[in-house]
Amino acid sequence: MPEPESETVAEVCFASDWPEVRRVQREIELALVPFAFPDRDQFYIKIALEEALVNAVKHGNRLDPAKHVRVRYTITALRFEAYIADEGCGFDPANVPDPCSPENLERPCGRGLLLIRKFMTTVEYHGRGNCMSMAKVRTAS
Amino acid sequence: MSTARRPRITFEDIGDVTVVKFTDKKILEEQAIQNIGDDLFKLVDELGRKKLLLDFVTVEFLSSAALGKLIRLHQRLATGGGKLILCGISKTIMEIFELTKLDKMLKIVKDEQTGLNAF
């Protein structure tokens, strides 16, 4: 495990296309490796990151390759944080229908935000809703 | 001209049940999920399969977009008098189904043999 004081901080800006999403995900996954988070934490981070990046590209930037997503991430031995901003109109997360309610259960979409919220320790939206920050505190072993 | 691509699933007919396995460990990428969906729906729409057993034993990651495909597949089969059962789901992936309450909507069993017996 890295020394307690070691930290990785990086920022990346990418165009709204799927190969770029994959590239950034791989970059962050590689950056996580030295910190040896427990397997379950890594799973949660990977899924939440996937959902957040897909939301930014698909729903925020509407897959417009002229629009970009900015990701700033910080990793320490105790915590993973990511700030993700798209160039879209934003949204109010409070207005997103609950995908677990009986009337929505058979809808094929709308679960990404739920997974982010459940898997991360904290999630916040900023600005007009086109920016979000999420953090996962390392689970004590 | 169609664009060739590698299949995202493999399948085997055991009696009247089609057992499907996934070639990807990570069902995350939008394009891959679209292709998986296309391959699964072909089984139903073009090849007329009515009993599908999806074996997730090789799957390590699953995104919400993949859940959407499963829901649509479940609906398509139900409409046509068919049935969908899932099996081989790991504890971590199962957490995704439980959090989204899809474990209540979709039939999920432990393994392939249990799935075959459940039709």
C-alpha cells in the first residue's frame, strides 16, 4: 500500500466520444492500482465512474464531439474523489424519477444515478447540474 | 454492406432452452452493450428462441445500460409467451440487481443447472 502521504492528482479533458471515455477510465483505473483499494471499493468506483462518464457524454453533452468533459481526480490511500463537468444544459437530480418505484421498474433507463449514489460515499451536483463531484472513502479492512 | 464484428455472446441449445454466455468480462461500453442487445434480440426475433437462460458466470462488471437491455429482453420474451432466467451472477453483480430492485422483476437463480430446471 502507498505511503499515507502519497497522492495522485490529475485532470483530463476529453471530447464526447466512447473511445475517449474508455481511455479516461483506463487512465483512472491504472492510477488507482498503487493504492490497492479493497476489491469491493474498486468495483464501486469503477461502476460509479462508468455511469458518471456515460451520463456526461450521453445525457450532458448529447454525444456532441465538439463538447468536452472535464475530469479532475484525486486519489489518496484513504479516498478516491472525482469532479466531472460536461458542457450540457444541466439537470436537477431531484427531478429524476425513482427507478425503483413500481411504475418505473420496467423502464429500461434511469438507474445510473442510483448506482452512483449507492456506491459512492458522497455525491454532489454543482452549478446548473452539469458538474458533479463524488467520493469514495476507503472501506476499513 | 454490413460491418463484421465479433459476436458478444455464445449460445447452446439444451432441449428447448437456449443457454447464453457472454464473451466480455466487462459489460460496460455502450457499443458493446448495443451489440450484446442485438445478438440477444436476434435469438428471439430471428431464431425464434423462447426460453433464454443467460449465464453471467464470466461477467465481472455490468453497467446500468446493460440492465436496460435485460429489461427489454424480458419484456420481449414475456410478450411472446417466452421466459428469461439469469444465472451465475456474482455477489458484486448481484448487488446491482438488488439495489435497482431488478432481482424482484427478473428471475435469477444460482447456476445453469438450476436455471434449466426452472423453465
